[in-house]
Amino acid sequence: MAKVAWGGGALLAPVPPVMVTCGDMENSNIITVAWTGIINTKPPRLTIAVRPTRYSYNIIKERGEFAVNLTPAQLVRTADFCGIYTGAKVDKFKKTGLTKAEAQNISAPIINECPLALECKVIQIIPQETHDLFLAEIVAVDVDTDIIDSNGKLRLDKAGLAAFAHGEYFELGRRLGRFGFSTDKSKSTNKKYKNNKHSERKKD
Ligand SMILES: Cc1cc2nc3c(=O)[nH]c(=O)nc-3n(C[C@H](O)[C@H](O)[C@H](O)COP(=O)(O)O)c2cc1C
């Protein structure tokens, strides 16, 4: 495939446009964050990168806690709103109609309308040039019962999660495979994922 060589850029995609809640049940805020990622399995840890100029920055720094709420496609407009307006001027819960639910292990609220929330406690703040990394432990997970099937299995595919890629929002689409399926030679797996063989990227 022909390539053009560009300089370095923050072009990882897709990434999740999560809504991060902070504060407490009375005084809380929501900031949309796309620069986030899991960095350790046991104990489970993630990072969020937040510019020090954000209103949420000091709240998270002082309280040492936040929740990462996964955004479903139907809440993309709301997530965008929470990523444009500042909590210094707007009560984003009031403006968006999102409702708060109590978390299990942190005092920041979680968002009722989101299918899954990760409750996080900050371990370390790692400054970068534009953003600071909040490295945090995921101390609890809150899951909507709607996305747990009758066998108790988490069905995130039913959550209709949104993705963010180069400034645009998308909805996750067709399931293409499952972890390890490339090594599974069984007929049923091949039949289920028959459209995803080793192949070249489709041209338009
Ligand atoms: C899709 C999207 C992703 C964003 N990702 C980040 C991010 O990773 N880090 C950050 O500091 N700001 C990010 N922002 C910008 C903040 O969400 C925005 O400045 C917000 O208004 C800050 O809210 P606050 O002042 O109430 O904290 C993002 C905005 C959008 C719309």
C-alpha cells in the first residue's frame, strides 16, 4: 500500500469518548475524555489525560477519585456537550438531563444512563507537556443489568458503545470475531466469522 509520511501526531483511533464524573453527589461535574486507556490488568489500572486548564482537573486532583462512564451511541451528543462546555459555568447534569447514581467505592457519582462505569482512585499524577496523566486503580465496576445475559455474562456488544476517531463519533458495528478466534480451527467458529479471513484491506 502506498503511504505518505507525516510528522508525529495524536492519531490513535478509535478511542472511547468516555464521560468522566468527578466531585460528589451534591457538587459534581462531567468532562469528556478521549485520551484514556487500560495500563494494567491486576490490579486493574487506567489513565486519563486531562489538561490542567480544565475545571475538572483540580477536582480530580484534590479528591483523588473519578468515574469513567462508557458512552453509548445515543449519548454522543451529550458527551460532545460535556466536552465543549465547562463545569465552571454550566451544571452539566442539569443541562443534559443525565442523572446521578451513587458509586460503590468513591464519592463521585456515576451516570445512570451509561451502561458501565469504572470507579477509579488516583495513584499518581504524571505531568506531560499539554495534559497530565491521572494514573488510577479501578476499584469497582458498575454494570447495567440490561447488558448481563441470563448466564451472567457481560454483553458489551449490546451496549451500543460509541467510538471517536479523528474528530468524529461512530457507533460500534458488526462483531468480527472474539479473543483468540484466529487460532480456532473449529467449523462453528469459521462459519460464524467467515467474513473475516486474513486478507488485504478493502479498497473503495
Ligand atoms: C470527544 C472529546 C474528547 C475530549 N478528550 C479530552 C481529553 O482526553 N482530555 C482533556 O483534557 N480534554 C478533553 N476534551 C475536552 C474537554 O472535555 C473540555 O475542555 C471540557 O469542556 C472540559 O470540561 P470542564 O472544564 O468542565 O472540566 C475532549 C472533548 C471532546 C468533545
